[in-house]
Amino acid sequence: MPKATTAGPLSTPAVSPRLLWTALAVVGLMLLITYLVAFDQGAVSRSGMYLHELMHDGRHLLGVPCH
Amino acid sequence: MPLSAGSKAPATFGALLLRGLLAGLIAGLLAGTFAFFFGEPKVDAAISIEEAASAAQAAAEPQTSAAEEEPLVSRDGQKGGLFLATGLYGIALGGILATAYTLLRRRLRTPSDTRAALGLAGAALLGVVLVPYVKYPPNPPAVGDPDTINQRTISYLAILVIGLVAVWAAVVAQRTQPTEWRRAAAAVVGFLVVVVVGYALLPNINEVPATFPPDLLWSFRLASLGTQTVMWTVLGIGFAALVSTGSREPAREAVPA
């Protein structure tokens, strides 16, 4: 089956090893952000429980288990 | 669909990522707005139950220190922090969506960038919201035993992975079938097999106290589902819009103003 690809200027670049590494780094950074919002209890943010408490309501309403 | 000879170079990862982050910020702020109006009243109600319970406990056991500690962040601060939480979460989800789009676009068998973007966001809504939601519905404050938080967090992460595997299984299964109705059936079967096995393997968790008002639990969970649905719906449509607007720009420029 031929692959359907688009010709639009925003169709995606070919997946090269370099792109894969960049993508991996980006996803890692994004997961770090979600970790800070959803799971951190001060260990990574170095803010004690301040950020944890600040984002408390969001965590509950985003469906993440919390205390 | 034939590639036209005059097509431009594909968008860079950076251009797509920027669109994902922007769509994510918008989605996060709108999800926060929804949560502020529909979720916060339920959180307030649950917290007052939590405080009443701890006050009653303190009264029953006077030897334990009844002195209320000053909270690290006030309730008003937490309501502002809600937007920080959903905004950051949205940005991160947008970045992940844009990366997935970049890596998977050529494997998605549709000529439409819009459909590809919407399809990925829809798959995420199913895999990381709806599948986890049924097994581990979100709980308001005053529900949940602090001693089991690690186990609950691990189970939650496991169900996120299972949800994504289930969506992937649906796609793989439907591609093995020759006709349209058989593809639809195979997708459902592939999805359900993974979800049912995952649900069966993971532990059941029910820590809702018998005294917690059921209608408050129900409306909190509905508000949480609404928040997450707003997040992924706006993210999907926003990212699709930014991707397809970008690709139509040259055509518009070609039309004399």
C-alpha cells in the first residue's frame, strides 16, 4: 500500500536520526514539566512543597492522584 | 494523492513544535477556565468536608496538636495556581502532540494534515483520559489515603501506558483487515483486548469514605472529565488549525488582495 503523504508546506520532515534525538530531548523536557505539575513534591523543583501546593487544584481536576 | 512538483520543503520540527506549544497554552488556559468555574466549587466543598473531619478528630483527641498550621498557599493562591498547573500541563501536552505528529505524520494514512492532527489528539483523549478515567476516576480532596499515594501514582502511570497501547493496538488491528466494516470491528476488538487485560491486571482502588456525599463525588468527577476533555479538544482543534492554516497560507498569498 503506498504511503499517503501530503505536499503541503507544513507536511513533516523526513525522520532522520538527528530528528529522533531532538524529538526525544523535547519529549523528555515536556515530561519533566508534566512531572513538576502532576507528581513532584519538592524533590525536583527545590521549592519545598510550595509549587506542589500552588498547583494542588489543577492536579485534582486534571485527574492525577493526589494525597 | 500525487505529490505536486512545486511543493515546498516540509515544515521543520521547530515550526511544528511552536504550533503545538501555542495550541497547548491556549488549551491549558481554557481548561483552567472551565475548571475554575465548574471544578473549584466542588474542590471548595470537598475541602470544607476535609477540614470538618480533621477538626472533629482534633476535638476527639485533644492530646494531638490541634494547632492549625498556616497553609503554605492560601485557597485563593491555589485557585490562581490552577491556571499555572493547567497552562503548564497544556504546553507540555502540546509539545508532546507536536512531536508525535512530526514523527508519525507519514505513517498516518490520510492526505489531510487536519485529520492527522485531530486523529492524534482524539487518540490521546481516548488513551490518556477516558481509559484511565474508567479504571481510576479522579478524586476530590478528602478522598484518598496519603499512605497509598505511591501505589496509586504507579497504577495511574501504568493505566496511561495501557491506554496508549490500546489505541496503538486498535490502529494495528484495523490495518490488517481488507474491508471497512472489518477494519472498524478489528479496531474495537484490538482496543478492548488491551483495555480489559489491563483493567484486570491492575489493582482496584476505592478509597472513598462512606460518609463522603455521593452527589459531590459525582459532580467533581464530571468537572474533572470536563476539564480534561476541554484540554484535549481545544489542543487538537487548535493544533489542527495552526497546522492547516500554515499550509494554506501560500495559496492565500497567491490570490490578489
